[in-house]
Amino acid sequence: MPTNQNDSTRKKLFLAGISVFAKKGYRDATVREICKQAGAANINSINYYFSSKEQLYREILEMIFSQYDKFDLEDWERKSPKDQLRQMISNFCRMLYKDNAFSTDITTIFVNEMTRPSPFLEDLVDRYNRPRIKRHLKIFEDLLGENSTEDMARDCLVSVSGQLLYYTFAWPVFSRLFPDYSAEKNHEVWAEHVFQFSMGGITAIKEKLNK
């Protein structure tokens, strides 16, 4: 029973941390606010379960940065570059937009981290993004062909990523311009659009390279 109680308190603090960090940001959030929202009377609870406010925030970031790696990549190497690109785009759209994930406190924390990076960002990029980027860059190198350069593959990856992240960053404006649109309901259609649009651009670049 004590273990279950400990797990419950830890989870409440974790969820409260997400809420408070989203509202106040990493630097302005306080231990007292997090404990109050979690219903924990003892302000030392953060230190007991997470060592510090900083480590709680770090654990939340770990969860965010590791989300994509939970998608099944079985048979990835056997897929054609075209199918790999489609899967990459589909996975990102499911992660970002299914169940309105893009409008949650988690996304707010991610966006804040992009605009005001914490001291943890560099290590998280090395652990999660760098290995993933190598895999994704190879998709574009293969699609563009032997005449392409690493810079071209990088620019294609950035172009695709920009489309995928658009609603995450621009939703407050977009939702006012198009109030009837649901990113959650249309995330599969959006994924296919991004794929087709991106393949058109990649094909145009490849044709220009081979002239």
C-alpha cells in the first residue's frame, strides 16, 4: 500500500509540474506552486520524489523528446525511401495532432523550450534527435539520388518538418482564421498531403540535379 501511495503522489506531482511549467515556464515555476496544484502539503515532496524542480522538469522533457521513439519502426530498413518518408510523416502527425496533442500543456512546454532553451536541451538533442536525424537524412539522400549533397538533404528535411510543425506553432492564429478546421480529425489527411506535397518538391529538385 505505501508503494502505491508513493506512486500516486509522484504522478500527481509530475502532472502538476506539466501544468505549472506550461503556465509559468521552467524558470518562473516554483516548487510551492507545483506542490499546491498536486495537493501535496509538504513542499519538500519535489525533493523527495525528483531531487529538485530542475530534475522534475528534466524528466518531463525526457518524456516529450522520447515520444517519437515509441512508434514502431519494424522493417524500417526493408522499406523503400518513399515508404520511409510516408511513415516518418505519419508518425509525426499522429504524435503531434492525434487527440489534440498539439494543444496540450506538453506542446506548450515544447514550444517554450524551443524559444527559451533550458540547460538540458543540448543533452536531450544528443540523446534523441541526433540519432533520429541521421536516419531521416538518409531518406532524403536516397530520394534525391547520388548527385545530391548533404545540404540538400538537410534542407528537404527542414522543409518537411516545417509543414509538420506548422499547427503546433501557429494554431492560435490559424484557428481564428479557419475556426471550423480540426487538426485532430484531419491529421491523417494532413499527413498524406504533406507526403504528396513533399514528394513533388523532392522530385523537382532531383530532376533539376539530373539535367
